[in-house]
Amino acid sequence: MKRLKDVWLHLSIKIKLLLYFFIVIAIISLFNLYLNNNNYKIVDQFNDTTTNYYSINSLLVMTSDSKVLVTRYLRERDLEDKNAYAQKKIDLMAKIVELEEALTSTDAYFNIIAIRNASEAMYDNWDKAIEEREENITTYFNAFYEGERIEIYVISYIEDLLYLSLGEGDALYNKLVGEAVVMRRISIILIAISALFTMFIGLFFVNSFINPIKSLASNSMRIASGDLNVEPMAIVSKDEVGTLADSFNTMSRNIRQYVDDLKEKVIIEKRLHEEELEVIRMEQLLKESQFEALQSQINPHFLFNTLNTISRTAMFEDAKDTTKLIQALSNLFRYKLKNQSSVIHLQEELWITEEYIYLQKYRFKERLTYEIIADQSAKSVNVPIFMLQPIIENTIIHGIEPKVEGGKIRIKIKSHLIDEKEWITLRITDTGIGMTPRRLKEVLSFTEMKHHSIGISNVYHRFMIMYQNKGSFRMMSKKGAGTCVEFKFERNDLDGKI
């Protein structure tokens, strides 16, 4: 059954339609054959009955003809009459045998036996009369009259057989009439069944062809109207309709995928545009911060050269402290002038930070102390340029300077593995005056920045642009206890600009 179903599903529409018409024609043909066969049976039965009537009647005729022929021969002694009589005798006996085979009822059988016996006795007497007449025996007429007397019985038996056949024919007619009524009813039922079956097959074929096409048209209109969330058409057949449905499913899936790709592309392009704008903004912030960090509108090269001249003069005058201060300040200018890239090794950032702290320490003396603890492997990691100096500057100005006794700055850099990847933790703590929660919230929202400093906002944005989702920033502070700024990021040794 399953194999037949598979074969059916793989048939083409042309073959299916041919099968449909073949089935319909076969049903009509079988129905006509059945009706014609029954009609032929009825006609054959009527023909057999009519033939039997004719055969029985021919017995009467042949019996009468035999009497006429034997009578005329006995009177005229014509040899033709004798030969005709002999032939009639043969024909009558043959007809009796024929009727014996044709009639099957018991009464008819006994009647035929009686006719045959009586006919044989009749012909025996007439044959005896002919022999005696040919031998000129004068008593030949006794045998003739005896045969004539038996003829009366033969005719009586034949008439009885005829009446019996007529009765059986009438019964057969009534039976055939009843059968005809039944056949008419059966024909009506068969016609109705054939019509219903044909309609069922027709509906089955129509549904198997039309319903998928209607679904295909409906889904096509939905896609044309912009609704791409069309469920795939479940067509199990492998004919032309199934091929069309599979092609439509593939087309709708490809269109939906294409639209999704376009949407994703738009989102990516929008994100890239936003990131480009963010990079441009950060570059602008960096440029502004660089000028603010220099705190001067004088040409950097001119200022750097002037500082070198002052440093050489102080050195010749043996002013060691002045020379060291000027060299530290010169290093700050040189640091930026030599590093055009916005990314630098952490080791260099620590060096320039120490130079900056040296300048501030000369100012604050013992009120400012610092400590740097760094893992050696972490010093080669890339960080944004001027990442530490702005934080240290804010720490000194806003945390330590307002405190009478001063404070300590501690820079701790630690390298550790997370999921087999190297992560860096950079923590800057101070023992300054700290901040209230409200003030800390304002700082973290970057709503307030000093005009003459790079500021935490600038550092934060450049740091997040460089490390994105692989970096984190945190600031903690407590009034009277100090502040801690913490950076965490995955090691990134690639050079570039941010």
C-alpha cells in the first residue's frame, strides 16, 4: 500500500488525468457490459422458449404429414410418397431427441418419453401396413387403423407438451418480468454508485490539483503585499504541482533570507556609522585634550626647544633641581611629539607618568608620595596614550591637594589568566579626601569636567573604544578615605589609532 502511494505521488499530472479518465471509462464500460449481458440472457431465454414452441408445433405438423403420406402411398403406391414418409419419420424422431435435450422439467421429460414411445408404435404399425400392402395382403388396413388410433394419442401427448411449455413459458415470462424490475432497480443503484464514485474521484483529483494552487496563489499575494512570514507549503506529491510548491518555498525562503540580510546589513552599517562618529568625536576629544594637557597656545616645537635651552643654561649654572624639572617637563612634550600613534606600551605610559609625578612631587614635597607595582609581562601591553597621566592629575588636584597632610598614590598592575586568555587589571588608588556618593555619581556620568584637564571622560571613552566589550572601567570612592580607579581589559598587542 505504501509503495502504491509512493508511486502515485511521483506520477505526473498528465498520467493522473489519464488514469482518471481510464477509471471513469472503465466503470461505464463495465456497467454497460453488465446490462447488455443481462439483456442477452433474457433474449436467449425468450429465444429458447420460442424455439421450443416451434419445435413442439413442428411435431404436430410432421405427425399429420406422416399420416397424409402413408395414406396416399397405401392408396396410390407412389414411391415418392413412401420416401417422403420415411424422411418425415426420421425428422420427427430427431426433433423428439432435440426437445428431450432442450426441455429440462420433469413433466416435459415424461411427456417427451410418451411422445417418443407412442410415435415409435405409430410408425411401427404404419410400416407394417406398407409391407402388407406391398405384399398384397388384404388385411393391411388393420395395421394402418391401429397406427391411426395411436396417432391420436401422439397428438394428444404433443398438445399436452405444448400446453405444458406454454405454462412454463408464462412462468418464465413472469420470472423475467420480476428480474427485469430487479435489474432496473439494480441499474439505478449502479448508476447512482457509479456517479458518486466518479464524482468522488473527480473531487479527489480536483482537490489534489486545485487546493495547492489556491494556497500557492494566496501565499504569493501575501508575499506581494509585503508579508514575508509565509509558512512553507506542505505538498507531499512529486508531480508538477509539488515541484511548483517546492520552488515557491525555496523562493520565499530566499526572499526572506535576503530581506533579513539587508536588515542586518543596515544595522551593521548604522552601527559602523555610529562607531565612525564616535571615533571622530574621540579623536576630536583627544586633540582638545592634548592642547589642554600642554596648557599653552605656544607652538610645541618652539616651547620644547626653549625648554632645552633653559635646561642647558641651568646645567651650565650647576642648578641640578632646575635642570631635572625642566628635563621632566621636556620629556612630557617629547612624549607626545615623538608618539603620533594614539596607542602605546604601558611601560612608556608608566615612565611618562613618573615624570609627571616628579614635577608634582617637587611642588608638594613630602605631602605627595607614590608607589608603582607592575607585573613585568603587563608592561608590554598596549594602552591609549595619556591613559594614566589624566587620572593622576585628577587624583592630585581633587584628592590630595585639598588634604593638608597630603596623601599617597598607588599604581598596581597585575596580569592574570581568565579562560586561557591574559587579562590586565590596572588599579590607581589614593588616600585623598575622597568623594560623596552624589559627587561620585556626577563624575561617573561625566557631566562635569575641569576646563584645564584632560578629564576622566576622555580617558574612559578612548579606553572603551580600544577595548569595547573586552574591557571594563570602575571608579570607587569614600569621603575622607580616598578614591580608586580600576581598568580591566584583555591583552591587545595590536597597534592602531583610537
